[in-house]
Amino acid sequence: MNVQKPYLLTFDTIGAPDLGYIAVAGNSALPFQIKRTYWIYCTPETVARGHHAHHELQQVVIAVHGSIEFVLENVAGEKTIFHLEKPNVGLFIPEMHWRTINFSHDAVLLCLASTEYNEADYIRDFEVFQALANQ
């Protein structure tokens, strides 16, 4: 199984300290065309989210406010940890990566997704996810 690796993207930024900034994450800056956008907010620091992987979905996630930690594991068992805290930096998460997400109390996560929502694409059982490495 060929496994892509997650990586950070830095988006172009326009602005200045006296006016503020605009970061642009257009389709040309992404490894896929955006099919869905959503955001997560007001997550208590005591709650870890995620706990799933996707068969096909790819995502770019951005901490537009606060800080967010992603612990990613691929089907080969390789783990990587990413800390997002700049609104002009995104994390590309390829398909077949189990994720656990921890939020600061004020964090807002923006997600740009490669497909529309499809419940069948989710892998919500870690043992099932691990078994896919043998296929």
C-alpha cells in the first residue's frame, strides 16, 4: 500500500500589522479541489476529538484561532505530531491516517475537504484501520 505523508503548507498572506492580514488558500495552493468546508469550535480542552480515518478523503486543516495538536498514524504504524497555531499554515492529511485532535480552549479549526460528506468513507474502529495494513 502506497502511503502519502502529511505535511504543512504555508499560505500566501497579504497585510500589515496596522491593518491585519488575509491568508489565501485557493484551489491552486492545495493538493486537491475543495468539495466541502467546515469548522469546529468551542471544543473543551479536556475532549480529544477525531478518533477516525478516511478511506479516500483528503483534508487541509487550519487553526484559524488558538492552537490545535494533531496526532496522525498511518497504516504502517508511523506516527507524526503536528502543532497548528498560525492561521496561514495548514496541515495536509492524506487518506488512511488515523487522527486524534486536541484543542486549546479558544481554538477554531477550519477544514478544507476533497470530497462531500460520505459516512461510508469513515473508519471509526482502530482495529479495522490497523487490519487494512495487511490488505
